[in-house]
Amino acid sequence: MPPVNIVHYPQPSQSEGPIQGKFLQLTLRGQEYLLFAADSAHRYHNQILAQFLGDRGIAHHWRNEQELEVTDGACRVIGGGRFRADPHQATLDLWDDSHVYGRFTEDGLAAGIAKTAAPWSSYQVRIS
């Protein structure tokens, strides 16, 4: 599996303690992305997606307060869940699913994260 592109909202610091929040797994123009957002940054998976799309100028709009529509067919959300990254234990726990987008795909995910240059690439990934 090729490495995944990892985006953090906000970018984690190695001096911080554990970080937890939600994440999304998606593909954009054939590239896989994992979008991690601390609880303090975004409460909902669709808010994470809206920031990612907005940062890249990708067409999308809100149908209502809860429904985000992506008009660029090159973007496909695979699923989402929750995460907890602990720099002291060097662990990244992934679990749960998104009420809107469903569960993330586990197959090859840990290996893809290990191939990145992201702060968590050396962490033990635990999926439940």
C-alpha cells in the first residue's frame, strides 16, 4: 500500500500530551487521505471535510446545517471514526465510525500510516 497523505487540524506538537478527536478517510484524485481533527478543532466529520475541501478550493456546499455536498466527483469519502494519539506511549488508537460516512477501511491502514512522514508514523496503530 502506498503511504497515505495525513492532514491534522491543528498540527500536533511532539511536546503535547495525548490528542483525541475524529478522523476521516477519503480519496482525492487517486490519492488516499486521512484527516485528523482534535476535538477542539471540529465536532463533526462533515466539518473536517468542509475545511479540507475549502483549503484546497474543491467545490462543495452545505445543503443545510448538517449535510455537506461535495460537487467534485474526484473526491470520495470512505468513512471515519475517532482517534487518540498518545506521544508518551507512541500509540495511535482508531475506532468507531462516522454517523454520516460510515466506518473507515482498516485493511492496510496501519502500514500506510507507517510509510508517511507524519508525526505518528512510528506509533503503534491499534484498531478496534
